[in-house]
Amino acid sequence: MRQFATLSGIFHCCRSLPDRQLRSQKRDLVLQYAFIYLSLVLPHSGFWNERRVFAYNRGMNHLDILIPFGLPQAELARDLTRQCKAPALAMLLARSKNTHPLQNLDPFSRALPHEHWISRQFGLTATDGKDERSNSPPASAAILQAHGRQTMEGHWFVLQPAHIHVARDHLVLTDIGQLELDDAHSRRLFQSALPLFEEIGRTLIYIDAATWMMRADDWAGLRTSSPQAASGRNVDIWMPEGPGELAWRKLQNEVQMQWFSESLNEEREMRGRKPVNSLWIWGGGNAANTSAMPATATYQAAFNLSGWPQALAPAAVRQSASAPDNILAATGERGLLMLDDLLEAGLANEWGVWLQRVEALDAAWFAPLLQALREKRLDSLSLVLTGQDKLLHLTATASSLRRFWVKPSLNRLAA
């Protein structure tokens, strides 16, 4: 098909094609030529100078948006996307480029897809992801460094106070994020458990209410699972394996018996909160590896990181953003925004809550960022959507948004 020189020539060709051809691929080719003309020729012709949108001084050029549990369970996805009213997200999803193929991951991986992804982004694990799913991310070294423990030596594990409840025929780990354990109560439990660690020669240190650290050099090969990966599941599948697994189970049982009689747990239950009745171990790594971690990693700014990923970004990179304007005003080539509003609902399988939060994210974040792309305040943005065992990476630009023949749709969430 010959190239068209003018807009009138394009539409003349449309009229001259027989109906049966218009319903064929030729119609799509004509539309694509029209799009090329509109996007490349007309902006320089003076045809719409008054309506033209100009780029102006901007800060961030590219933004990665990590959305844990942005992909719902496969069996519910189509019903949820039909009910969901998120027009900005629908536009971004439909008109973005599929930067990477959909990744179907091992459902029994020892960490969730978003945990593996962010570990790779900040150099915590190898970029090829080789063998990473057989263990939880080695976050202990980064956590120690972030809390001023740069001179520590040895192999350390993250310990987190937890609640494990009895199901019909197995034990289930509750989402640690729902414990609502404050500093004073966590320190009481720490002091109660400390003698048990000292008796067997284990160093235990307090980081914050949700995070303690234990040194165990002889357990360096112990394979563990992140608490989010194990949340809501039979804990037997996710228990540690390898050097020290039996010693850990013995220590864990002793801590559980010690805490069973704690008055603190009675107080918590009276207030309608779950008792803290166990410890979860994960994130083992050599403290000396902190010196090998990149200073700025991939990003010049990282917004709204929560939980242990906060420790991965240097203090100069970590920022808090209450609105998209805070991000757009930041300087640097690349930024990362973590939107974890769907995480709690996804872990708890509360899909009605998930639906409400997607719509809230659309109004608060996706709509303003979509507008920023159209106005060229951002060159591009990537959506990194994950689920229990899937990861989808899409990239949108101002030019990809101009594909007017592609209708907005949330269908990619049901991939």
C-alpha cells in the first residue's frame, strides 16, 4: 500500500475501499497510517498550534510502579475486572507495551513475586533470578545496615513476632502486618525470649517492634520463607529446611511455651487483637555483604517503600509521597513508587476490599499519572503488577497512549 501524503488522501482511500476490505486488515493499516500522520506530521504543520501540549521542565523521566497483588486470583479475575471502575488504569493497561512476557512463577516459591522483583532491582539477588525461589530474599544484611549496624559480622536471620492459629488439620500463619504490635509490647516479648537464645549461645538484637535479628553462623545454608509467602497457608510447607532446621524448631517451640503464659497476650485478646504466640525466621544473609550493595541501585528516588524493602534503598533515595505531584517534582532519571494498598486484601483473600482499593488507587494515583504522561511531564511509566504466582510488566508512553483504536480495558489483570 502506498504512503499517504495528506490527511485528505488518507480519508479518500478509506472511502474508496470496498466494504469487505474495510472489514479486513486494510482498514487497520489505514488507521495506523492516519495515526502516524496525526502524531508526526500535523504537530509541525501549524494545524493545531493553539491546542498543542508542550513539555516543560520536569523532574522524573521514568517511573516504575510496583503494585503487589495488582493481579487477582485467576478464578476471580474476570468477574472482578467487570465490576471494577478504574478508567485511568484501564487506559494505561490497554495502551501500554508489553515490556516483558507474563511470568508464571512457582506457587511454592519461598517469597512472593514482588519480593523477588524488588530484591533484584536493588541488587540483593542476581538479576537472572537463578535459584532465588528456593530461599527468601537475604534481607538481613540490608536491614542491619539501614539501622546503623554496618560493622556487624557473621550470618544473620530476621525474626518477626507472629501469630499462628490452628485450622482444621494444620497450622496457619496470620499476616504479620495485621498484628498491630507496638514497641513497648514487642520489647516485653523480646526480654521474655532473650534468655532462651542466650542459653544456646545465639545473639539476639532488637531492631523495631516487628523486626528482631539473630546471629547463627552455622545455619548459613538454612532455606527459609518470607512471612508474606507463608501467610494464610499451612506452615509445614514453608518451614525452614537445611542446616539448623531441627535446632530452630526446638527454639521456636520453647519461645511459644514461654509466651503462652504471658499476661501481655491476655491483654491483647481482651482488646480483640490476636496473641503473639510464635516467631518467624527468614532473610538469612552474611552481614559483610552490605559493603557490596550498590549505593544508588537502579533508582535516584524510591517512594513509599514499606516493610523490609525500605532497607534496600539508601536514605538519600528513600522518599515519602502523598500525591503524584511530589513524585513529578523530584529530580532524577528513574524513580520507583510502591503502591501496596492491595497487599493486605490479597493476602487475606478479601476481594471485595481489593476492588474498593483499586478504585481508590485509580482516583488518587493512576488518573493524575496518566495526565502527566499525556502532558509529557513524564516520559514513560511502567506498571509492575504481581499476584500470588504471577508478574506482569507493562510500559506506557505518551505515544503509546495515542493509539486511539485500542479501547481502555482491564482485561490484562485477568492474564
